[in-house]
Amino acid sequence: MKKLFLLSLIAIMAMGTINAQNTPTAEAPISGPKITFANLEHNYGQIVKASDGNCEFEFTNTGTEPLILSNVRASCGCTTPSYTKEPIMPGKKGSIKVHYNTNNVGGFNKSVTVTSNAVDNPRVVLKIKGTVVESAQ
């Protein structure tokens, strides 16, 4: 019984030592591209039918290597994104422009999914929302 207890204790200590060696520390930051957005949501508020439905999401590569956006996809056909296609160098900015079709009256809540090579967050969801109203004429 004593041997079983001793072996169990040694196994637990060995696992703790192995696990501690695999834990990243604050002193050793992860290198690679990182994407940081100024805002993740744009609220149009009330917008008149057939008016300008454009907005822009700006981001910065806060990492140590070039950032590449591999895919930017809207949740539906009423939303059209366009984005920076060249690699964004560390410390530089890029943007994602989003156009919402304001010919549809009513509330909307849409998303744009951004996929990149960012090591910290390779998939980011941007949101747009608002309400399209008939003109006041």
C-alpha cells in the first residue's frame, strides 16, 4: 500500500512539472501577426432608404510578422465587404469597407467574418446594425 501511494505521488509531481514547462509565460510573448480593430461594430442608427450604406472598419497589425487577410465574408447578399488584399506589415494599418443595401426598409443586424493568419485571433466577426426608414417626404 505504501508503494502504491509513493508511486501515485511521484506520478502527480511528474505531471505537474511537465505541465509547468508547457505553460507560456508573460516574459515570452508569442511572435507572429496580430490583428487589432479600432471597433468591432458599426451602428448606422436610423438611416433613410436608398441613402449611403457605407462604413469602414480600420485595423492595425500589432504583431511581429506580416498580416494577411485570407477571406472576408458577409452573412448575406445585402452586405458587400471589400478589404486590403496586400500583406499588412507590423505596425501598419488596413481597412475593411462594408456596404449595406439600404433599399430594404426595416431593422438589420448583419455580420462580416474576417479570416486571417493572426496568431492571437485568426477569425474576427464584425457587426453592422441599424434601421432603414422611408424618407420623411
